[in-house]
Amino acid sequence: MNQPRVSIIMGSQSDWATMQAATQVLNELEIAYETRVVSAHRTPERLYQFASNAHHQGIEVIIAGAGGSAHLAGMAAAMTHLPVIAVPVASKHFNGMDSLMSMVQMPRGVAVACQAVGEAGAYNAGLMAVQMLALADRGLSERLQAWRARQTDGVPNEVE
């Protein structure tokens, strides 16, 4: 693949089990991406360096997944003009509801697009990143439309 256009960041290595679902549609539609562990709480300087420089590195969309006290997406959004898509990772105590609430309760002026809790949310974050990129990339737009048509064609009309 070429220069990464999407950066998938997560609060800890354990989040990868969920966040790898975001790579499926990116791979299918040939979008270069990178993955990083960037904790809002344990590595704040790393987060600052990443978020404030991502656009200089050619990143166009950030997907941020975290669990528990999930401030990663919001903090990244506060430090960059790039779109940030949040993925709440399920936690052992509240099954991801704590993560979801941390991500959807953003203050006015700091936008974060929040997906569903877990793997479905991670997958859809990858898809949303593709949709955002396709707005300014005709070839990608055509690949995305063909992908969507294949998805539709794969749904049977009748129960077997």
C-alpha cells in the first residue's frame, strides 16, 4: 500500500481485538492505513505529537478506539482539524456503555463521529472513513459504489 490516509489509534494493545475490524473494508477498497497505540491517559505527550502532526503526515481521517474512560477520540479531535471517528470498545465492567457515553457527550465545537460499541462499530468506522475519503476521490467513489452493490447483491430475496 501507499502513504497511509487513515490512522487507526487505540488506547491500548488489547483494543486491537476490536479495532482490527476497521481494517477489513479499508483493505477491500485498497486504502492505506496505519495503526498506533496512543493512550490519552498513559501517553498524553504521544497523543499530542500524533494529533497535532497527523495532517502533516498525510493522514486524512483518524479512527480512535478506546474503552472505559474513553477520552482518546475527543482529545484527538481537540488537537486536529481532521475528522475523528470514535469506536467505543467494550469494557469488562459496563460492557462499553461507559466508553460510548465518554465519546458521544462531546462539547459544542469539538466534533466526533461516534459508532456503535464493539466490532460492528469498528467495521463501520472503517466504512465511514472510506465514505469521507471518497468525497474527493472519484476512483475510490466508484470502488465504494461497486462494493455497496456487491453487498446488496449478496442479500438473498428468500429464506432458504
